[in-house]
Amino acid sequence: MTTFVLVSGGHTGGWVWQEVSARLRAAGAQVYEATLTGMGDRRHLAGPDTDLETHIQDLVNLLDTIPAPEGVVLVGHCYGIHPVLGAADRRPERVARIVHLDAGLPQDGDVALALAPDQAIRDRLAAREAGEAPNGHEWLADPPSAAEPERWGGTAGLSEAALDRLVRHAAPQPLGTLTQPLRLTHADALAALPTTGIFCTANGSGIAQVELVVATGLPRFLALAEPWVGFFELDTGHWPMLSVPDELAGVLLRAAADEGHRVTAERREGPTNERPFILDVATVPNVTDRPSTGGVERTERTTTYFPETHTSTSTSRPVPPPSPAIVFVHGGPLPADTRPTPRDWPLFTGYGRYAASLGAVGVTVDHRLHGLTDYARAAEDVVAAVERVRADPRVDGERVALWFFSGGGLLLADWLAAPPPWLRCVAATYPVLAPIPGWSLVEPRFRPAARIAGAGPLPIVLTRVGRERPEIAATVEEFLTAAEGSGARVEVIDVPLAHHGFDAFDHAADPEAVEQARRAVERAARSVLAALTASPGDRPS
């Protein structure tokens, strides 16, 4: 018999699982709805010292008393995944499977406060924790109201009655549960436990997003491609136990039976952030003591690679004319703690140096695209980088190109809508050109296909890979269809044997595919440079 322990998100208790539990029991399962200290009908038991460890111990005590010889399926929804992981870390032998229900992947040292859905809420909670906003119960975080759907993590799919029930039964949450770091001491045992992720797609996430991050090859994401990890999607919002209890119960039973979509990682030599650039590029001199002499220069968010004409330290040599610039915009979303940051990946240092070797100024940007709601902030970072580059006297501010990659492709939209006269070309390599399934939280403004009618004669260089994931390939076709209808000037460079991220060299790749990749990068660069150096009269009107 399958045994479930259901742990709900913030401000709620076991009551929230009522309909799901009934359906699971009807299917023959044993079900325990955990109500943690301070939540639901146990709210009177909380005090100022109630913290995450309190909730972890609540679950450990429950696990120690449950008669389940084959282990339990531990389900953590939203905040509930923190105590779930903490309890599984202490009692891995009692756990048959961990289910992340529209929940993150907290690691050792993470705090649940980081899961708060907007910065204003995080600031409010932090102020209370610091004692800067006393209200007589400084150790409690008030539950959201019905008028604050973002604080509930989204209320899509909830009926008016269900939302009223959620708000009516919500309890203040002890702040210590949100601010105390999660401590995991048996990470290897925890990582080896069968795991299921259930995405609520109306909340802005889905399996396609998992496939995108796994494709980076970064070790932290490769764990999602292990054979004992499966995924499901539910077409609803953040509270599926209230909006679609039948469907959720069915998915939980399937998860317990080890069903679910498996994500596979392509065999490559290493993660994207470690593999070298596909081309051999001559070294550009390092940062000099005199910024006016060129070389490689860093600011907080940009690294600039100057061509050889700007790297001389001789005071007798004539000042060279300003050079055109190419600004490279990496993809995402990527976690804020990704190290090294993208501009220091060999891939992007390679692009920057390659641009300099061709006589242009290459600029790589670290923008803050860390989540699906960060596109506006990332767009501001790119604008700031471009403004800084154009203000440099060594740069011809009237000849600038922007080159986008992967999920950064959505940032192309603003530049297509109203391209400034100094923007001579845009390029996109294996781009995402429309929000893929599960990316509903992306602002509508970031859909290049919907903005291309404003591009006019702006040259667009698009590198399309033949082995792209279907959901991304569909966005490229949508874009090209819109481009054809608007008469936009698009050069498509097809790379039939290439996959997403092909420009990071993989020694295990087929030699023919490597040669195709090199030719594609060289052709794209030539096209961008031609657009940068063309006279204004060469640009069609």
C-alpha cells in the first residue's frame, strides 16, 4: 500500500488537502496530511522561537510513527518542500519518493524567504525579522488577502469559493520558518532518492524549462536528468489541491508508481560554462593601466574587448578612428549565484575576442535574467551596457550591433519594435523567440514575432540549429512567419547537425558537425560585420 505524507505551502495546514486525500484513500492509499506547528489548527502552538527546524522535527516525528515498511511518498508544496527535504535528510531510509509540487529546488543553506514571489514582500518580511516593523507580533508574517494573488504564488484556476476558503483559513506564519537556512547533512543520500517534480503551468514553469537548463550541462541541473527523476505538468495555478484535486490525486498516484516524463542530457564533454569557444581566437591583450590604450576592460556588468588598433601604449602613434561594436547578450534565465557569470564563460570570452580580432569592439554583458519575471530588468541592463559602450570614444556610437543567444532572444523584441538609427544589425543564435510552454509569467512585450513589423530595413542574422528542441524550434518558425509577412530583412544560417549551444566546442561531437558549427559562426560574424561597416546608403529603406 502506498503511503503519502502531504505538506502544504505557507499559511496553510492539512485542511487544504481534503479533496485530494479523499481521492487517494479511495484508490487504496494511506494518507497523512501534515499540519505544521503554527499552521492550520495548530496555530496556537507557535511562538517566537518557532522556526524551520521546528517544522522539520514535526515531520521527523510523523515519519517515526507511520507504519510504512516500504517508505512514504513525501509531497512538499511551495514552502513545504523545505521541511520535506529537511526531514528526508534526517530520515532517508523512511522515504520512498520526494515530490516537489510547484516547488523549488532548495539547497543546503537556502532560506524559504527567497521563494517570496516579489521583492516588496521579501523586504517587508526582512524588516519584521530585523525588528524594524513592530506590530505586536513581530515574529509572525501575516497571510495574504484575496486582493494579493501574487503573494499566494498565483491564484489561477481557483473558483471564488476556493479562494475565499484559502484566505479564510490562512494563518500567520512564524518568520523563523522563512528565514532560518535549510541544513542538509546527507546530500548524497538525498540526491539518490526517487524524485518527482509537478509543475503548475499557469504559474509560469514547465518541463520545457527543465530541458533548457539541463541542456546547459551545468552540474547543478544535470541531477534533473537522472533516471529516477520524473516530471508532470498540471494546467492550473499554484494551488492544484483546490483547483484540480482529481487531476492532482491522479498524478500523485502515477508519481508513486514511478511514472513521469524523463529529461535526458545530451552526451557532451562538459557543461557550457566550461567548454571552449568553437573557433581558435588570438589572444587580446589584458586590461592595461591606461584605459585609453584598449585591451580588455571590465566594469560591474560588462567586459569589453578592443581590437589591436586600440591596444598600443605608444604615445607617438596616431589615435585610431573609433571602431564599430558588437554587444553579446547571453541567455537564461540562470540562477543569480551562477559562477562564473556568463561573460566569463569561455564561450562568451571567445565571442568577445573574435569580434576584436575582426576589427570590432566586442562587449559581453552580465544581465540579471534570473527568473521568468526578470526580462524587464535584464532589458534595462542591456540598455545600460549599450549606452556605456556608445559613450566610449574608442567606439563608433553610430555603428552598433546586438547579438542574442538562447533565452536571451526574447530581449530582441524591444529593439525590433523601434530600432534606433545607430543599431546597424541584430543577430540571434539558437534563440528562443517567443515564450515556450510554461513561460506564461514572461511579460507579453517580450515576443519578437509580435514586434518585428517595426524592424523595417534592420538586418537580422538568425542562426537556426537543426537539432533544436521542438518547443524552441516552434518559436523560431513563428518568428520567421511573422518576418515574411512584414517584409523584414532576415538572413537565416542553417546548421543542420548542430544542437542548442553548438558554439561551445565539444570534443565528442561529430567532426562534420564541428566543421558546420565553425562555418556558421564565421558566416554570422561576417554578416554582422558587413552590416556594421556598410555605408548608410547601403541599407535598404
